[in-house]
Amino acid sequence: MTPRIQLLEQILAQDPTSKLARYGLAMEYVNTGEWARAIPEFEAVLKIDPAYSAAYYHGGQTLEKMGRLDDARDFYRRGIAATRDPHALGELEAALSILGD
């Protein structure tokens, strides 16, 4: 376990609804190759903030790395439906297009 993961887990122990800490933890799991641990963290971010487009994008990317392409497509589609950010929308649509809608 990295020091960053430990710190983020401590923050979340005090405030489980911190979307930034939760997202940070998910990204740390991605960076350390712990993809299966990252996905529930991305989902937890989205329960806190259903419009958090980065969680959809990076969650989808992580699912792709795991070979779970249908789940990745689902993440991207959910993000497309939820995002209000034109830039994020373009990234999510491009990611979905690459996988073949």
C-alpha cells in the first residue's frame, strides 16, 4: 500500500462522502495496477456526484484495461447521459466510438 493510498483512506475514514478523496483513491488504484479495487471507488464517486464526468471516463478506461469492454461501454454511455461539460462529453463519445458503440 502506498503512502498516498493510506492518506486517502484516512481522509475517507473521517469523511466517506469526499468525492475528491474517493476519486483520488480510485486513480491511485489505477496507477498501482489495482484495477479491480478502482472500479468500486469510481462507482462510489458517482453515487456522491452522478455528473462527475472524470469518474465515468477513467472508470471506462480502467474497465477497458481489464478487458471488460461491455462494462466500459456502459460507463461511457452513463457518462454521456450525465455530463453537462462539452469537453468531457466529447472525450466520452470518442472513447465509446473507439470501442464501437
